[in-house]
Amino acid sequence: MENICAEALKVLKERRSVRRYQKKGVPESVTLDIVDCARFAPTARNVQPWKFAVLTDAAERKKIAGIAEYGKFIADAPVCIAVFCEDTKYYLEDGCAATTYILLAAKAYGLGTCWVAGDKKPYAEEIRTLMKMPAGWKLVSLISMGYPEETPSPRKKTLDEVLRKL
Amino acid sequence: MENICAEALKVLKERRSVRRYQKKGVPESVTLDIVDCARFAPTARNVQPWKFAVLTDAAERKKIAGIAEYGKFIADAPVCIAVFCEDTKYYLEDGCAATTYILLAAKAYGLGTCWVAGDKKPYAEEIRTLMKMPAGWKLVSLISMGYPEETPSPRKKTLDEVLRKL
């Protein structure tokens, strides 16, 4: 079959969550291109209800890491991207699609990421305020990003286990 | 910079929702490899709370299309994939990540898709029953899939519009 993008399938199958990063920073142009990819994530009725905040300042990242219980490594990742959405009916679906685009675009650039939960977390409002987002906006996710210092391989279910036979 | 997967970035930036499909069927091996990609989507605590149901039978697809108000085109798409999740705290995040993986894997294979909402829809339970999923499982999404018969280009916000300056 022609026109199959095998490299894209490889990115999908090989991306894993990374929580340990090299000290090396990420060029700003790379971070911006990754956020640029997220613009194209699908949204219900094409409303694109999102804003992406990029955080590189070490003191700011340390503050976020201190608030997000399962995101301590944000302090050591050179970049943190926060995904915020307006409170639409499908904001969580939309914000999660954009988050997934960011994780995959980062992988395409050889970067490691970890998705830290935002929605439903008691700290969501505190982070919204800290990042000066207007009231009413929802924190969907925090993404730590940097060049990977580890190669985790958590167990994934087999195709047979996840396919629903009808 | 080396090792950038430009083709994967292209897949991310060029995928759009497609609602009109060619009559041509999708090889089963392709559909299965697309679902295989979804296995690798990230999940909170790696729980992978999902099942993927693949529907190709025309009568079944027509039935689903009749139930899903914004998914009438499911009747004419050769394949419909339903994403179900167990009712975990982050089932919607996890299911949306897997849905996004399916859309992108399909694009890598030259296929068009449209994400039809499942969660929060009054018809979610009816479709769960129809697809014989056990009680308690949540319908996250329905994905129509086939070779594209249209090339839509909805307006996307600019990077400047979606980037939150701190």
C-alpha cells in the first residue's frame, strides 16, 4: 500500500511517559511548533476553546511542582505547558485531544513528556490563578517536557485484551 | 537538528474531520493496526481502562447512525470504531487520548475520520446496550472511518490567538 506514514505510526506506538529529563533546554522554536500542532486537534463544533501557557522559568515551575501532587518532576523539566479551556460542554474532550497532540508532537521532536492531571484536581483553581487565567477557565492538563533521561516501558495490554468482539 | 519526525508533524497538522467517504472498504489488517496504536495512548496510572469495538456491518452502522444525532454519516462510512471505558476517575481523559490516537493513526494510513461524541450524550446507554458492553461501561466516542471523499479546511485559530502569554 502506498502513502502510509510509517514514521507517524512509530511515534504513536513508541511514545511513553517520561518523568526524568536531561538538563538541556528546549529551543523556543521547537516548543512553539509543538503548540502550533495542538491548534489542529479536533474540537466539538470546531470551537477551539483553548489557551496554551508555556512555562520555562525555574522558580515558576518549582511553584507548580509544589502544588501538583503527582507532578513533582515539573520542577526539573525545562518546559511545562498548561492546557486551559473555556467551560464548554465538551471542554474536556477538546482539551484532552490537544494535550495528546502536544505529547505526540514532542515525541516527533525526540522530546519526552508526562501528562499531569488538571481537571478534577483540587489544585486546578490555584494553578489557574497563579497563571493569571481569567475566572471560569478550566485547567485540563499540565505537561512536563524535556529531552528524556530514561526509557520506561510500562506493560501495555495486548490487542486481544482491548478489542471488543461483537 | 536530527531525528525529527517531520512526517508525524505533518500528520498532526493536516488531519481534519471527514464526513464523506468513498465506497471502498478498509482492509481489516489496517483497522486492526489502527486499534493497535490506540493501545499505546497514555492513561492515568497506566490503567488502560478501555475496550475498542469495531463495526463494519452496514445494518449495524445504520442503526448507530439512526441513534447518534450528529453521526448520520456513520451509515455511509465503511468502519465505525466505538471507544468504551470503565468508569474510573479519569476515564474521559484516557478514552479521549485513545480516540485521538485512532484519528491520527487513521490519517497516517490515508484514512478520514470524524469523532462523534459519546460521553454526556443521552444515547450513550442505548449504544452500550446495542453493542453488548456490560453495564457500567461508558461510551466515550464513536469514530467513523473510511477513505475520504472530501478535503475540508475549517478555519483554525492562529498560534497567536491560542498562546497564553505569561
